[in-house]
Amino acid sequence: MTLIEQLRSRCSALPRVDESGGTRGERAFLRYRIAWVTQLSVVGAGLLLVATVLWWPLDSFVLPDPGHVQGFFWLRVRAIGIELGVLLGLVFSRSLRRHALLVGPLGLTLLLGTFGYSLGQIPARDHNAFSDALLGIVPFALTPVAFKPRLAWTLSAAGALIGGYFLLNPARWSVPGAAMQTSFACFAAVLTAVIGEVGYRVTRRSFFQRRELDAANARLAAMSNSLAETVEARTKRLRDLAIHLATVQENERRRIARDLHDDVGQSLTAMRYTMARVVDRLPEPDGATQDLVEDMGTLLDGTFTTVRTFLSQLHPRVLDDHGLVAAAEWHVRRTRDASGIGLELTADATAKSLAERLDPGPALALFRVLQEATTNALRHGKPSRIHIELRAEGRMLEVRVRDDGRGFDTASTPSGLGLLGLRERLAALGGQLTLESEAGRGTTVIASAPLEVPQSSRTGSPASGGETNIPTE
């Protein structure tokens, strides 16, 4: 495979860019080119103006004779006029800026013509100054115009330089090397146009590629925003659903507890009184009858205890009557007696004071976290000790449940549904729940809730017994 074929193969592998752009794209590219040429012309004219003025005092030291000094004096005067005109025109005239693709090249062409005319009037035995002036054609390679306009401008600039140097000063034709300088100026103009065309194609491709990239990024950003809004909306619906389920669950617990207390509790009490009346009416019971009566009493007492346990699990009255601290103390005593492991509760005076002023919703949510965390620790962690701490963090009350059990890897083991529901429940109340655990080093559940429920979360709060609408599509 030849080098040309390799280059063609590599170029064909490059991603294709749609450079048609359409009317809107071409207008954007035109504005981009105008801004580029405006900036290039202003900076170039400004730098040339500064260089022309600063170099002026050195002419008498570096030029060989007074004739050269006089010639460069008029060259600088003419150059300053053109440079100043281009600079002020593009800076202060909006109309000229709109035509920067014409003003910039025209100003450079006039400047090269002035250089040619002024240098041609300076007596010299060679064309070195003319050769140096050919560098003025180079900026046309940076001008973002198509090939034909660029070729026309470069040839015009070269023609202005040649015409000003040779045609307006015919004596210059007699200096050796005139034909070579003329042909080289034309060659430099064509070469500049060709090199500029390569740069123009790269610039055009880069512009439309960047435009496509910006459009793709805008579409991706819009999709990302849409997805984020969708996720946020879905998350809100799930959170509302979690609050609704928590409300339904607490209301159902209240109803069941009320039914147990009113129906089963009263029935058990009636059974106890009825049994006592039966015993009173019996004659002297024999031993077997007495044992049967005692067994019935024991069964009734056990049933009473079971019902009271169910009532406390469904909805502890101590939380409503005495607050979160008393409910936590009751829970610790009950769990310690049932499990036989060491449970400890600590709460400083600030936390106790804050707990007394806690709204019912946050108090119930924190108590449920306390219940769920200790139940999970006993069921899965096999701890020897569980420490429960209530602490105040500003206007937030924080509950920490820490055990010394087996722990687990939080990255590979998801949280249970109980804690997940409580996390959403606390988030809706303005609080949060975090879980810290490491295999072999125990687990810590940290829950916090504000002193007061946000107004937007009061409706349908599980503690308030209000209704919550199920979110719909």
C-alpha cells in the first residue's frame, strides 16, 4: 500500500462531519468568521501601530544614510494612517465590523501597497526591503475565507506591493533581481492561498464539528434534565406512597389496638368476673375442680398479658402519654427482659427537653426506628450489648442504636424494607436515616428528625391519623 493510499485510508476512517450546516449553520459560521477577522485585524493593526511608533526613533541609528531616514519617515506616516484607520474603524463602527471580511483584507492590501511605494522610493542596490515586505502576505493564510476570495486577495496584495514598488518607481526594474522578486511574490501569493485553504477547511470542519458536539451536548443535557425530573417525580411518588403506607399501617394498628382493647379486653374482663361468680356459687369444690378453676385463671391472666403485649406493640400508649424518652425506656426494659442481653439507654438533659417538645409524627417515626433497629440487631446480629442514645443536634433530635454484633457489608447487603420505609418516612418529615456497619464490627443506625414537622408534611402524617392520597400517574 502506497503512502497516498495509507493517507486516504486513514482519512476515510475519520468521523464524518456534516458541513452543509443549512442556512442557520452557514449564518453562524459567517458570524464566527467576521468575529475572527475583526479580532485578527484589530490586534494586528494595534500591534503594527505600536511597533511603527516605537521603532521610529531608531531610524537615525540603524539606517545607513539620510535618504533612507527620509523614505522610512514617509513610510511610517502612511502606515500609521492606514493602521489607525483600520483600528478605529473596526473598534467604533458597527457597520465596518459587519464588513470585516472586506475591511481587514482591504486594509492589509493598502498597507502592502504603501510599503511597496515607500520602499521603492528609497535608493538601494538590492531588493532586500521588498523581500521583507512579502511577509505581509502571510496574514491572508489566517483569513477564514474560501479559496477563490483568498487567492484574489493574496494576488491583489502581491500586485499592490509589486505595483507600488516597481510600477510607481520604474527605476527599480534596473536593479538586478527585479524579475525574480516579482515572480517570487506571485508564487508566495499562490502558496499563501493554498496553505490558507487547508487552514480554512480545518477551521470550517472544526466549527461544524463543535457545533454538532454542542447540539449533541444540548440534547444530552435536555435528556439528562428530563430524566432527572422524571426520577425526581418518581421518587416523590414513591415517597408519597411510603408515607401513605405508613399512615395506613399506623391507622390500622390503632384500629386493631382499639378493637383488642374494647372487644377482646372487655370480653376477657367479663370472663374473669363470670368465672369468679361461678366459683362463688359452687359448693365446696373438690381438688380437681379447684385445679381446673386455677388453670382457667392462669389462662385468663396469660391471655391478658398477651393482649397487653399486642397492644403495646401495635401502638404504645406510653409514647402518647409520656413522650419519646419514656417510650424508649419502656422499650429498653421490655426488650432486656425478653432477650436477656445488655441494653442501655442514655439521653442528656438537652435531648430530654427536646424530646418533650417533639411533634407526634417525628416522635413516632424515631420510636419505630428504635424498635426496628433493636429487632434487626437481635434477629441478625447476635449482639451481647445494644446501646441506644438520644442526643440533640440543633433543632434536630437524633437517635443512635449501636450494637456489637456481627455486622455486615453495606455495599453487598441492601437495607431491609422496614428501615427503607422508615428512611422515606423520615425524609418526608425533614429528617434522615443512615446505617453504618462493617462485618465483625457491629452496626449503628442513626436517625434524626426535626423538632417540628414541615407544614407540607403535616397532612397525612402517620401520627396525625390524617388521610394521605395515593399518588397516581
